[in-house]
Amino acid sequence: MSIYFEQAQPAALLDAYPIGAAFLEGPAALNAGQLHELQEKRFARVIERAWQVPFYQRHWREAGLNPGDIKTLNDLAKVPVFSKKDLMASVEHSPPLGDYHGLAGQPHRAILHTTSGTTGAPQPLFFSPRDREIQNILLARAYLLQGLRPDDVVHSVYGFGMVNGGHYIREAILHYTQALLLPAGTGAETRSRLQVDLIHRFGATVLVGFSDFLRKLAVVAKEAGLEPGRDLKVRMICGHLDHASRADLSDLWGGADTFDWYGVGDTGIIAAEGPHQNGLYVWEDAHFVEMLDPKTAQPVADGTPGNICVTVLFKDTIYPIIRFDTQDLSTRLPPDPTSGIGFRRITGFGGRSDNMVKLRGINVYPTAIGPLLQTLNGFTGEYICRLNEARDEMTVITEYAGTDTRAKDQLAQHLREKLGVRVTVELVAPGQTASLTGLEDRQKPQRLIDEPR
């Protein structure tokens, strides 16, 4: 057996973090007391390991904490949160890998990837075989819960290279499902027209990826004379969805079912939709999730939007994660008693709190503009915002394929009504924003250009 799989012990991991029917009969069926007991047991190992990592030693001692002060999940309120900003400061202090890992003097095989760099410089990500395979198992759990079948052909548009996404999806599907995988990657790795040909030739039934690029592939398919639902038999889309426009995405792909899931590179999958499609179940046997006020970092009540703050209950090897403020916005919901799954839920990704733009005193989230474009005729849905902080102005550059000479003024009025503040609108031809957003090259397109003061 390879060193990797000898350390990972996937059979034992599947017992601890089951998938399929075993998940529904096991962790999903735990009552609140049983679940809390399991979480505390796993949390204790994570805390013990974290005190051996220089980043946490420094971070926590600066907050006045000492070993033994953090014994249970109830003690988390004492623990300061950290964000990507702190991780990148660690990298700057201890280049090139930072000191938020325990690479030195430990026996675990190390796997290195990076983030995509969507919100800044790429950040190193570390995994041991054990926690990487747990992440793979939890993603397979989501796909199976959403309806992935052994006879499915899965077309993935997650990127490869240093970024984790494509490798992660490939490992999850190949290690823990029987579906056939087409690892196409981004448009830069496999051009869009060829991707459509692959979906057609190999009979892809499931698409996985970010909704922006999947939307583009549907348009490319129609331009090539291939009609989704007739020529392309895609029945299911599983990825990172814009909930406000998911019905439109389904229509573009001939009525395919759409399922959302949420995670970040550091943690892997945190939550996923199931058949009921009424919120994303947090994998609470693997993660402890808090919702925090973006300004005060204090917990907010269920039903109130806040930053997703996660403590990973299985990362007790190389890179422990305790109170990581993702700065991704969502809202936590109680369990759905009709689903048979006792885990709490979140509403899904609602934008980034650190990507908020303040225009003339009004908070504007650039990611909220996409769904507004979907309600108007002639707009492709592709756009990018250019912010000029010095002048307190923002321009929305968006693709328009129609002929109405009033479209620019109509969109400006529509955005003013919905956003509560005036923005400038610039219309460009279809495809003209791709070089700015990186739609073909990146997993997650860029939606904001912040011009220097």
C-alpha cells in the first residue's frame, strides 16, 4: 500500500464519516445530545493539535489564552477568530508557507495546493492523507444525497493546476462513487466548444462546477446547434449556484435538477443541499459552524445573516482550523424535521462581507448584480463592476445582445431601484467582459475591479 493510503486508511474513515444509506442511518439520525457528544470528542483532538502549531500559539497567547483554557465547544467564545488576512500575514512573516501548519516534526504525508487567488494572492493549503480523504468522502456524501447514480457520466469544469478544486472533485468521485468522470477543467484547460462536444459525445448526465461557466456552456451548446434536454441529456447540476438565478440555469440545461453545496479551500465541503432543496445541511459531524456579525465578530441568531465561521472537527494532523472566519455571508436555519437529517442548515453563499462596496453610504454587494441582470431581456448575465473609491462611483460593465436603444437607461434605473443607489452602466457586446472577469480561466469569475485611489 502507498504511504498516502496507508496513512489515510479510507475504510476506517468511511466508518467514521459514512455516506449513502449509512449516513442517513448513522450521523443524520443522531439526536442533539449524541451529535454534541461526537463533536466534543473530535474537537478535543483538534485543540490538542492546534496548541502545537506556532500560529495558534502566538494567536491565542496574544488573546491571553493558555493550554487548558479551551476544553469544550462552549469555550470557543474565548477564542479569537482568524481570517485569510491573518493567514497571509503568516505567509509574509514566514515565507513561503507561513506557520499556520504543523509540517515540521510530524509523520504525516503532506499535500500542498493553493487558493485560486480570487480575493488576493494565492494562499497555501495543506492536507494530510487522512483529512484530505475525509473531505473527499464528505463531498461524495453530498453527491450521493443529491442523487448521483453509478451509471452517471459527470462532466466537471473545476480547474486544475495549483488550485485545489479540480483535484478535489476528481478524487471524491473516483474514490467514493462509481460514476464515470470527464475532468474537463476550466475553459482555459479545455475550450468551451470542445467541452460541449465532450458532453455530447460521452453522454454526460451530470454537470459539476460554478454556475457562471455552466451557464456559458449552455449558450455555446445552442450556438453549436446542440439543444440541452434534447441533444445533451444532462439531468442534474451539482455545484456552486446563484440561488436567485438557479431556475434560469435549469431552463438553460433543459430542466435539469440543480443542487448547491458550500465549502472553501481550507475546509473542503461544509454544507450541501439534499433532495428537499430547502437549505444546505451543515455536515455537523465534521464541522462546527457559527454565524458571526461581520463588524463585531459576535454570534448572531438563527435567521440573521452573518459570516460563516467554521471549526473543522477532523483536521487534527497538519493544518488544524479553529474559528476560521470565511467572510462568506449566509444565514443559519434549524434542522428540517421532515428530511430525516438532524443537522442544522444554511441558506447558501450570499456574497462576501469583505467584498462589500459602500457607495454614498449604501452597502452594495457586486455579486448581487448578476441576478438583477437575469430579469431583463437581452442581457447575457455577464458583468464586472469597476469601483472608483476616490470619486465614490461604480460602473457596471455588462454584456448586452439586444437591440433596444433604451436598454442602458432602463438597466441604470433598474439597478438604482434595487440597489438603492445610482451606478453608471456601460454596455458591451457578448464575450467582451471575459478578459476582465477571467470567466474562461478561473473557477470563480472576478466581479469587482477596485481602482486605486
